[in-house]
Amino acid sequence: MVLGRTFEDKCAEMYYRGKMFGFVHLYNGQEAVSTGITKAMRPDDFVCSTYRDHVHALSAGVPARQVMAELFGKATGCSQGRGGSMHLFSAEHNLLGGFAFVAEGIPVATGAAFQSKYRREVMGEAGADQVTACFFGDGASNNGQFFECLNMASLWKLPILYVVENNKWAIGMAHHRASSETQIFQKGKAFGIVGVEVDGMDVLAVRAVAKEAVARARAGEGPTLIEALTYRFRGHSLADPDELRSKEEKEFWFTRDPIKKLAAYMIEQNLATAAELKEIDTKIQGVVDEAVEFAEASPEPDPSELHHYIFAD
């Protein structure tokens, strides 16, 4: 979580210094969701993200230097400079991609879950028991892809976690104004899918829910719809002045910062000291600073490779 927060803060700094271009959507405040879900999975499981994908990539194990280089548009980036902020991808780390269109990643993640089940049950690959985690926002839960994929995932009992990061706002649209059923986890009932609501600002609560859902999926018991109630501390993107949300609303959620919450719990339970937590902050700052140095020193993509990867080589 500290890596995610520190990385995103540095992204904001680099964006305003003109080192990054295009849209950049930060994840500040939502770190408990990515961490709690992904760290309850195996490294060979699949992760599918949205345009707010930096921290999902980091949680999946993509090195910070590769993510930062991609944001700088460099050849050493995880997408070799072709994707930028919204299209992080790493075959090595089973990161299926960040997707710019709302709900676009849901069918991709559903397909990944299908291939795991097909390889295991039809092709007889005993080790093909990977689970897929599909992250998306509250706005995506009103899109057609969401309902179509829930139907298929339930019908075929696919090993997938549909993780709704309900941060209350779809760009500038308040969730309660856009959805006839504001409790998104309840939408799974129509398809016979287990739905769970969890405090998305509590990493331990998210992890507990994720472990149970992953176990169900790996045992062949089908998908789970997880609604994590969370909040983004910054605007929709770095181009958003964030004037639509009230000061009172933001201040309420700031008091529930997942990193501060976990730190207080660890100190209270004698799991760590304030000095040890400070050492983590310092170590992570070094990792992020090195990532920036790596990105700045990395070469631009060679124009001769412009047409690579458009079709299979």
C-alpha cells in the first residue's frame, strides 16, 4: 500500500513537471483494495485492470521501474512505451492489461477465467487452476458487459473475482444518481452469484473476503462479486479540478485512510513500531526515486518498431 501511494504521489509530481502526457488517473485512497485482493492470490493468477491501473500492476508484481518507464513512454516500460498510463500490460506477471473504456476489461477477464477452466477440465491440465481478479469501478456495473459476463461466469462456474471498487463517483456522476440498485454486490443475485460487500478502506477485511472467494473459485465453485466501498483521494484524473465533491465528504473519507488505519492497528497490536513503519516509508521512497531515474535514463522507442505488435509476429 505504501508503494502504491508513494508511486502515485510521484506520478502527480512528474505529470505536473511535464514528464508524462495524456490522461493519468491516480489510485490514492484505494490501495487496500488492490493489495487485499491481489496478495490473497498466487503469482500465476491473472489480474485485469481499468484505466486506473498503476497500483494493480505494482500489486501484481510488475517492477516500479517498468511501470514508471511506461508512464514516461519509454522503450523499457512494461508495454514498451506503447500503452502509457491507461494500458499497462505484462505477460510475465499475468497482468492482462489496463483498459481505457469503461467495463472493457470485464469480458477480457472473463475470457481468461474461461481458458483456465477449459485447460483444466477439457484439456486435462491439472495445474491450470488459475483464478482471475477483474477490477472495475461502480460506473462499469451499469454497463451491458457487466451483466453479460456475470451471466456466463455463473453459467459456466468460472474461477473469477469481479471486484467493484465503488469509490462513489463515476467521473463526476454520484453513484446513487446513476444506479437503480446502489448496492452493487446485490446485482449478482439475479445470476446466482455470491455477492459480498466489504470495507475497501480496511486491507485486512478485503484480504479475508478475497481469500474465501479465491478458495471458492479454485475449488470450482464459481465466481464472486465483491463490492469494496472505497474512495479516491484525488480527482478523477490529474486534469480534474475535483470541484464536484464536497469538502465535507472528502474530509470524512480522509479520516479513513487505509494506510494510516493499518499502521495504527499494527502499532496497537505490537506488530510493528513507528520506527519500523518509518523505515518502510524511507525504503519505498528510494524504490520510487530509482524508478524515476530509470525512466528518465531509458531510451525512447525506436521509430522503426512502430508497426510491431499490431499483428502477431
